[in-house]
Amino acid sequence: MKELLKENFIKYFKKEPSYYYFSPGRVNLIGEHIDYNGGMVFPFGVTLGIYAALLERCDNKIRVISEKFNEEPIIFRISDEKKTGDFTDYIKGVIKIISEKLNKKFNKGFDLYITSTLPAASGLSSSAALELLISHIINDLYDLKISDLDLVLASQKAEREFVLVNCGIMDQFAIGMSEEDKAILLNTNTLEYHYVDFNLDNATLIIINTNKPRALVESKYNERRSECEKALAILNKKHDKDNLCSFNLDELEGFKDELGEVLYKRCHHVITENARVYEFKEALEKHDLLKLGKLLTASHKSLKEDYEVTGINLDTICEALDSYPIVLGSRMTGAGFGGCAIALFNTTDLNKIDEVMKEVKEKYKEVTNLELSYYVTKSSKRTGRI
Ligand code: GLA
């Protein structure tokens, strides 16, 4: 990969780069739509991600090429805070947040070439991967010695306050703190976390991309967030809790009428999903593959019926997979409404996986007229120099 990065960097900038970086995408094993409800999540950075080559400049300019988006360098000043609605907003946002945090002006820019093995707009968090990439670059170039965790927090702040997407902490955390062969069990309320071995031995995890064009994801996402806020306010008429995940099902029952059907279902998902994360951790530690599969499938059902964030594309894939004994379980991952699913196969034989996926592909095409793609994956290193 480095050779390719170097070659392309030279093609665009006529000089050799000095540093190379990788920043992974993320999947979440389980614990969906609860990182903004104080719940437990179980993500990791994947082996698909963004690769970059970089050379410092002596002036204050940033020149950037993203293989997928532009053929001529986009040029702006490192202190530029004007949004343009493209991927450079993530770059400007992170630089602004770090500069404000340290009360420091940056005056030397860089040339940057970016390419990616992450499928575009697939819900595997390419935006968080880019934010973490930039935060690491600034940290290294200016020798700021900011901790990995603080880079995660700065990246999330940039997304929320500059790009104006009201995301939780999960994506940036997964990408900025990932470790090879581990999954991260993260308490999003306290930010306590620990690594759990993620070695599947006889099983294989794949990512399946619906390739559904992204539409309305942000507005639907914000709608769910505000539904949760409304529900919390109702529950707190008789309680005083910080978040929905601190409630149990018995407490919820008492509010069934007052919440109404929709808000009740949203809370039901949140509370049961949080419990599934703990069960998943136990099953992973015991290498109980059957249980892991069942929990994935139960999570999807809850996201479909109670939280209503799956949609025909993801449901078609997961329902099709359900009929194969070799598939232990599957579920959507990330925000939903398209994007990607994950599936756990009870085999390491890639030919067997291909056979199943060929049939699932056909069923999916029949229903949606779209082609799905899939990738075998495992957990990778966090963002950093390579
Ligand atoms: C998106 C957000 C995350 C999280 C997931 C759903 O990926 O960025 O913070 O809320 O959706 O679990």
C-alpha cells in the first residue's frame, strides 16, 4: 500500500511524501442506537479504512486530494473555517477544535493524498475515520502530545459542533482506540472501557454492504434522538435518571400508557439492547458462538420492530441469511436505514461463505434491484502512522 500511496502522491504533488497513515472504519458488534442513551456498545475498527500520504509544507496551505472525490488538489489555509459542504469540512472542523482546545494557532500546512478501501457512504464511518486521521496528523506535525482518547473527543466535537451532525461517541472511539483482535466494550455514560478478545477461531465475521444510496439518514437519526429525549423526560416525571439505559423493563411498564406506542417501543429497544451487550460479552468470553449468533439476530429484530431503523434492504439480507444453518446470526450495524449489516458464519471456509452469499445476493437483487457486496473482516489497529 505504501508504494501505491507514494506513487500517487508524487503524481499529484511532484514530491515524495514523508509520512503514511491508516485510519480504520468501524463496525459495532452489538449495542445499536444506545451510545446517545448512556448504554454499552461493542465496536471495533475494521481492516477496511482510509490510507493517506503526507508532506509538511513551509507555508500555511493545505492541499488535499481524495482519490474518490477530486482530481485537482483542493487548496485552503490551515486556519480556514469556512464550510464548503464537502469532505474538507471534517478537516477544517478537527483543526479548529484542536486549535481552540490548545489556544494555539497553526501556521504550517501540508499536502495530503487520501485513498480508501472503505466502500463510500456505507455507514462504516468514513467521516469519523477522516476526523481521526486529521487529528493524528496535527498531533504529530505539531508534536502536541495529545492522548489518543482526547483526539477521539476532539474528533467527535468537530463532527457535532462544526459539521453539525449530532453523533454519539461510538464511531470516533472505535476508530481511535481500536486494537488488533480485540473488540471494545465501552460504557458511553462513563467512557469506561475495556478490550475483549475477539478471536473467532472457527467462525468468520463478514460485513455486507446494501449499496443503498444514502438518503434521510441524518434526519431519521435526529428523529430517533429526539424521541429518546422525549421519552426520558416522561420517565423522569417520577424518576431522576441521566439516561434511558438506566431504566429497567419493570420501570418502563409503569409508563406504557403515558409514553404511547411509539415511545414505548423506542425505550423497549434501548433497554433490551443494553442487556444484550452484557450477554454478548459473556458469550464471547465463553466462545459460545450459538449464543453470539442468537443475540445478533435478536438485536436486528429489535431494531426492526421497536426502533424501526432497518428498512427493506437490511431486512431482506438478514432474513435471507436466517435460513442457512451455517449462518449463526446477522444484524444491521451503525445508524441503519441502509448502510451495512454484519453476519457471523460458523465456518472459516471462504468458499462456503461465497456459496451462501451468492444466493443471498440473488434474493437481494430480486427484491431491491441492487447488488450487495461483502467483505471478510476483523478488528484492526487504531488510527496512526504506518
Ligand atoms: C451512528 C452514530 C453513532 C451511533 C450509531 C448507532 O453511527 O454516529 O454515534 O449512534 O449511529 O448506534
